[in-house]
Amino acid sequence: ASDRGFLQIKWEDYLQLLNWTAKQGIDAVVAEVPSKLATLLASLGVDSAMWRDMVWHFKKYFGRSTCIGSPAAMDEDAKKSGKRWHRGQRAARGLYLAA
């Protein structure tokens, strides 16, 4: 068994990211992403400056898309599905770090 889920991070790191993200939806002041979490997000290819916005305004970026992920992963899935693109694929380019 593994303690890694979809994000491929340790359970403890996931809980820390989840707690910080949840507080950003409650607090009136948006805090800077802690350096440990920024490093963690960067290791996943996610732009830490965009993390909060991506979570709290998910629909703005992806709408009802059936595929969410890095631009490369979305492109690959679209091709496998016989499509040229997925909704939100262009927006994902601004949310993820350049490969």
C-alpha cells in the first residue's frame, strides 16, 4: 500500500497543503504560500502563485472539463480520446510551470 494519492505527495504534506488552502478561503487576507508548500507545488509542476486561485476559482479555469491536469497531460489525454483539446487546456498553461 502507498500513502500517496493523486497528487503523489506524502499524506502529511497533503494535509498541510489542504489546511493552508482551506484557510485561504476563509481568511480575508490571502497569505503567501509557505516556502515548504511552494517547493512541494513546484515539484508537482504547479505554479504556487496560482495555486489558491486555481482551487478557489476552479470553474473559471476548467468549467465542466472532464480532464484536469498539466497542459502536457491534458494534451495527451485529448489525443487518446480522439480530441484535439480539452476545455481549460489553455488556462492550464498559466497555472502550471513550464516544463
